[in-house]
Amino acid sequence: FIVVSLLHALVVTVIRLTKKKRNRNSISQSKVFALARAFSLSSAKEMTRSVLLLSLLLWIVCSLCSAAAFVRSGSSVGDTEIAISLLEKKLMAPEVAMVPLTLIQGAGSKGAVCLDGTLPGYHLDRGSGSGANNWLIQLEGGGWCNNHRTCVYRKTSRRGSSNFMEKTLPFTGILSNKPLENPDFFNWNRVKLRYCDGASFAGDSQDESSQIFYRGQRIWQAAMEEFLSLGMKQANQALLSGCSAGGLASILHCDEFRELLPSSTKVKCLSDAGMFLDAVDVSGGHSLRNMFQGVVTVQNLQKGLSSTCTNHLDPTSCFFPQNLVSDIKTPMFLLNTAYDSWQIQESLAPPTADPGGIWKACKSDHSQCNSSQIQFFQDFRNQMMYAVNSFSKSDQNGLFINSCFAHCQTERQDTWFAQDSPQLNGKRVAETVGDWYFDRAKNIKAIDCAYPCDKTCHNLIFDVNQTGVDRSVDPKAAEISTSSSSSSSSRFCFPLHRASLVSLVLTTIILGFLAQ
């Protein structure tokens, strides 16, 4: 309608411009032409006014749509995490025990609050028997917010407000209470500390104008005080663990966790999928460094980062685990895939580094990669090997780095301890971690050969079309859809917004011209 109307108006305009050049031989011809011209011009004006109104309404609608899509895009980092958590639910057995949420009631008075000012929370499943005095603390992951916009968006989700947190959570994998699923830690006191600060439990500042509370460090302290009061101060054994952003948090807080407990307590730390690398993306840029720089800046993390690191490196570099792990004094275990799915999606080939979508199929399903793309991933693996080289020289530290395309293997039952779980040196993740924690073996450094040699992987296959419809790709591959709604709205709203703006401007110009 807009196109036809604009063409009609343009034709009338051309008539008006050419009219002056025509010679009329008779008065009757002039009168006829004048009447036709007046009718056409009047009709054009009316139609153009209608088009102008329609264009204006369309522009307003598209502006609102684009604004919503822009705000929604702030969650892109968390979308991969959300997709993976949906996968975990899909793989979950129906009889999994659900553990209720507990809010830390005394946290508010200490300023230990989520981004929106609500109380932080945790889920606790009490230990029994020989594990009654042992504690496992699992720090939840879920990306970061790296600027004001993304932190404002995060306030409206479970990653930034306890108002939106699930009231119960399933405990699987390392949190399971079944010996057949979690042989070494099933009867420990198992805790999952919820993540709602957006900076891996590291911030301690506030945005007064927007009432955003960056209080991750205070949440950590309030939670530890709560667990100590519930019996953790008498712990015989303790393990601080975490997945993804929580895995980074377990690295940041490992030595601090050791200092909270008596010297007689056996304390170790585990980071699952927390080895985020300062890698070059497919465009030659540093997407993850840019993101981490935003996190460090917006949440003012400089003062809380390791002074051992900040004495010789910039604050952003000191948020990267590769610059921290070798200086940790407490025994630490790094569990990571060499081709971490989250880092491929969000660090190596994010949409900002691949605007043409050349990597879209490859990063969604590694079987769709060409030889040069696989080589790019091999270079990333080599960087991972180099990053853990110094760390691996300590006998007290442990490693399990398998050549899979996955992310977070402790909380997924199929990757932690199942009949067909991934293996290195004939042992599954749970067995290797247990051997390391309980000193059943020495110098545990399990490092896989390069892709594609490992046939035990449970690779993540993302839906390249983002339709949310499952396809059976591989019996050991699980498929998930990421950001379908936000991506669709972005693809639709932004181009239409630009088109409607052009229509609005053109129609206004033509109407003004016709009015002359």
C-alpha cells in the first residue's frame, strides 16, 4: 500500500512539473487538464496524508519493537547458559529430588543483595552418615552483565533477582543424593548458591541513579557466614565447586574459602568450565576481553581482584583465570572441554565478530565445520594447553580436559557419572575428581588427544535454525535452541524500523512538495 501510494504521488508530482512545459491550444483543453490535475493532486494529497499517518504508526511500532529487541539482546551472554540449562532439564530423570530455595534473611542488613536489592538464596540438601560433617558448595553460573543496559535487563531475571528464582531445583550430577549417580559426595551436605550479582560473586559497589546493587562479594561473605552457622565450621572435608561463571568464581574465591575453615579441615576447589581464555575471535578482535573489561568497569572490581595479579597486570587481565590459577595456594582441579561450547558461541564466534553468519553452522554443530574452521578450534585448544601448563606442574592440582564440544560437566548426570559418560584414561569425570580429592591416585592430569579422537564425548549440538525443534543428530549429542525469540525479533524489527523511517521521510517530503 505504501509503495503504490508513493508511486501514485510521484506520478502526480511529475505531472505537475511537466505541466508548465506543455502548450495548450484551446481553453477547453486547459480546463479539462486543470480539472484532472486538481482532482489528481487532491487525491494524491489525501492518499499521501494517509500514507504519512500509516508510516508514522508503523515507525512508532517498529521503534518500540526495536527497543525491546535491543534491551533483550543484553541477555545474549546468558542465552547460551539458559539453553544449556534447558538441555539439562531435558536429560533429567523424572525421579530427581527437588531441593527448596532458602533466602538468606540476614543478608539485607549487610548490603548483600541481588542486583535488584532482593535477598540472595541457596538450596541445601543435608548430609547423612559418614558425610554428615562434609560440605560441598556449588556456585551457580550464568554469564555476566557488562554494562548498565545488560545489568538493568538482568534485574528482571533469576540471574539478578531472587523474585524470579525457581522455588525448587533438581540436584543431579555432583549434587545428587544417590550413590549410583554421585559415588563420592552423595551423602555430603550439598549446597547450590544462587547467582544474582552478574560478576562471579566479585563486585562491591552500587549504581545509585538506577538502584542497581553490585554486591557479589558481600553475597559470598553472607552465604559463607550462613553455611558456617549451619555446621560448616565443624567440617571434616569441604569442596568449593562451580560451573561456568560459577567456575570462575570458585577460582576467584578458592584461597578465601580455605581461610574460612579450620586448618584441620581438608579443603579443595573445583572449577568446571571456568577456564575462560583471553582468545582472539574469528574477526581478529577480543570479544571476551571486551566483555570482561565491561564487567570489571561497571562493577568496579579492581579493588577485589588478586593483588598478586594486579601488581603486574591490568584489572581486566586479572579477571581471566589463565592469569590466576598458577598463584592459587589451595589444591585446585580444572575440569574443562578443550572446545568449550560457550566460548565458541560467545567468545570465538559471537554475532558481533561474524556479522555475515559464516560461522553460524559450524559453531552450532562442529560436524558442519570446514578444515580451516577446525584448525581455528585446534589453535584454541593449543592455547588452553599453554594456559594450564604452569598450573599442571603442581602435584596438588588436578586436570580433566577432554576434547569435546560441551560446557559444564559436573551438574549434568550424563557427563558426570553415567554408564556412557565421557572418559579419559578409562575413568569418568566423577571417578577422576574423586581420585584427586581423596588422594586415591597421584598427579592426576588427564588431558585428551585432539579432536576427533575421543569417541566418548556428549557433544552439544545447537539448532542452527533456532527453531527450537529437536533433530536427532548423534545418540551422544544433545541439541538445544538459543535466543530464538530475541534473534527473531532482532532480525525482524531492526530492518523494518529502518524501512519505515525511510518511508516516513519520503512521504513527508512528497506531501510538502505537493502542498506548494
